[in-house]
Amino acid sequence: MFRACRVSAFARLAPALLLGCMLAVSSPLRGQETPYSPAGSTVVDVRVLGNRAVSLADIRGELNTRVGQPFDGRTVNEDVRALVATRKFVDVQVRTRPGPQPGTVVVVFQVFEYPKVEYIHFLGNEVRDRSLKGAIDLKIGDHLDAFSVESARDAIVAFYKERGYNKVRVDIREGTSPSDRGAVFVISEGPQQQIWDIDFIGNSIVSDGRLKTQVQAKPSPFRYTPFGKGYVNLKQIDADVEKIESYYRDLGYMLARVGRELKYNEDETRLAITYVIDEGPRFRIRNVAIRGTRVFSEQRLASVLDLKSGAFFDGPAMRKDVGKLSDIYGAVGYVMVDVNPSPRTLPSTPEIDLVYDIDEGKRYRVGRIDVNIDGDDPHTRLSVALNRLSFRPGDIVDIRKIRDSERRLRASGLFASDPITGQQPRIVYEPRSGESAAGIARQPRGPAVRGQSPDGPPRTLPPLVQLELVPDGQPYPWPTRPGQVGPHPGRTAPPQLQLPPPQVQSIPHDHGRAGR
């Protein structure tokens, strides 16, 4: 009875209570302030709090929020993301408050820096701590964050596996918590494994001895001594499988397949590798085609090729033919020619259609010649270098003359030359700055010095001579500083010359010959 009366009384009061709630929501209480919103206000100050090791200038350099600009919440969020991306701060918080004048706002960036690395310890390792510290990028005094510590852990694992510890395990005990002040790694090294023997099964055309020269993972000749290495590197073993397959494809065995069997001894410290080879059929060349030619006829170019229809496919011979075709074009000014060979297997028979796609590019003349010489008597050495060049501005570029000139510079003994370290006088060439890439063959991939060298990829030293290539028929540039040689101002290229027939026998080749 009491409970029923209670419910009935509440039901009678419910409409009044609901009306009171609605009035309370619709009208603010006496003395309550409206929440502050910076939208539409002008930024009068940008403050940074909490930084200790990171300079204020570095922090402000990441911010796009500026004094005098309207407040923009999206810009502030981008600033927070930019600061966090520097990996110098655990957290970044933003607060705003009204400025001294109406319609102004003060933006405060509160930063929380990562702690510094105070110590790095290794537990459970037999390898020296000094060696492990040298293998990681994390150093005392660096910012301590989880990403850096995990990267150091991965580097330690890679260090061990390169030395035959393929069962190594590295755990992080300290370094990933905001309260940590250093990094501690717990290491379980496992056994150090060495390659003890390698064998090949299924090879008939190539001897075991020759195949052993194709692999990098092999037993050490001193494996019976404490100085023996030959450590087991599983990644290198897999790479050797691919290298053997590539070697067979170069010999014409396009369907060759290679597997490997790994057999360890009882304590897993010694490994015997067996490469299982399925050679498959050897492919012959059915047709040889040359596409994209305008300067020379296909018949003339085909006459200089070593690989003919009916011959077994040979990768080194194909690359040699690419060099021959490039040299023919390079002898008459087309030094940026791109010759791309494409062996295409047939689906039903062990035959190949070999197609050479040629992008001839433009014909070039020698423009400005830039000689880079440092040291004593640079003017004398400048004339010595120029006297050893077989070309002058205005000449049609001839790759043979560039090579001959490079050899004379090296043989002079007057310039830095060390074949062991690759420090040799070089001549590189490139199209004139600003020249459109349209119609120019693809540039060399990844050069250390921009431009091309006739004897292969540029090395680390600056080239001795740089040639600026000018498309045939365009004006020449005038030298702008000492060490540059060029024709008179305003001189244009001579009329185009008739293309001479290629003298195949007189064109030298510097392309490596891969033996079998």
C-alpha cells in the first residue's frame, strides 16, 4: 500500500518536476559564466612552457601559429603533431586564455620532454659490451623513447645474426616506460653457428667448383682453427639461391630452379648446406629484333651483334652487345642513348625472342668544358689537362675520344690516381642545365656525381673534367669562370654533319666480360 501511494504521489508531481528541469536548462544560473572560446580572436602571444633540453628556437621553428594571425584550431593541431613528430616530447598540450584586449587570445604550448639516456646495460651477453654499443645508434645523452630503444634492440639482433647467432633473443627490460632513465637489454645468445660444408646436387652443365664461386655463404678455410669464421647467415643463403638461379639464366637455362637443404649437427653449431638444382632445358634464340632505330638501319646494327638466331642464349654476350650498340651511337653524338634488351621466352618451346629497344635521344655536341683542379700551380695543370683532350667545344661528341682522353689523363701521373680506392681522373658529361628531358635517354641511376662517365658509375671524388652537352644546332654557352673552355659568344653550332657509317672494329669496349 505504501509503495503504491509513493508511486502515485510521484506521478502527480512529475509534470511539475519536468517543467522545472526545462527551465533550469534553458536559463543559466545566477553568477555562472559562459565558457571561453578563442574562435575568431587574434593571437597576441604564443608561449612555450616545460622545455629544458630543447631550445625555444627549435620549438618555435616547428610552429605555424603566429602572433597577429587569427586563431585557427586546425593550425594548432598541426603544430602539436609537428612537435610530437620530432620525437623529442612525450606529450604536447595546448591551452588558450583571453588576451589583455577584447577579441585577443594567448596560446600556450605545454611540452613534456623525453628523458635523456643515462645508461645502457646488457645482461646475459658473452659478446663484449663495447661491440654491442657500437652496433646501435642509441647513445648516452640521447632522447630516451620507445622507438629508439626498440630500434636498438633490432640492431642488436641483426648484429648477432650476422655473426652466426641465429637463435639469439633480445628482450627490453628498461627503456620503454616514461619513468625509465636508461635502456637495459636482456640477451639470450644461443649457439654460434658456422657453415661446415656445402654441396650441389643436380648440376650437370656447371661444376661444383664453379658454383662455389657464385655463393657468398661458404665454409671458412680456417674453420678448424679459432680464427675461422664462415658464420651461418640465413639471409645470405637465400640470396645465394637467387644468385645461382640468375647464373643459370645467364647460361640460357631460363627455367632453372634451385632449392637448399640445411642440416645441423647435434649441438647446432655446424651447418651443412646442400643446393638442389633442377636445370631444365637450355634455351636457344629464335629471333633477334632491334626496335626504335632512326639513325641506323636495323640490318646494320644487327650485323655487329654476337648473339644470332639459333645460338644458345648467353647473358654476358647480350650485355656485351648492348655495349656495342651504345658505342655505335656514342661515336656519332648520341651519347645518351638507352639500349634495353628484353629476352622473351616462348610458352611451348625452349626458345627466346631477343628484342633490343633503343631510345636514341638527341645528338649532342661538346659545349662548355669545365676542368676542376685544386692544389699547386692550377693554371699549369689546367693547360696540361686540356692538352690531353681529343675534343673541343663545337665538336660532335664521340664516346671513343672521351675514353681516350680519360686514359691519357690517368696515364699522365699528374692527377690523383689510385685504382684500389677508385680515386682516378674522370670525365663526366651531362646535358646543359635546364635542357628538357624530352628526347633524352634515361639518366644513369643513382650516380654519386651528377652526370655520366664512359667507364661506369661515377665514384666519390669530383670529376676532373665535366662536359656540358649541347643539342646539335643550338647556341653554345660562354665560359663564366676560370677553368671553363667554350667558343665565342653567340656562336651557334655548325650545320649538322652527315652520319658516318659505324666503324665497329675501331670502337673500344670497357664492358666487363663475364666468364663461365
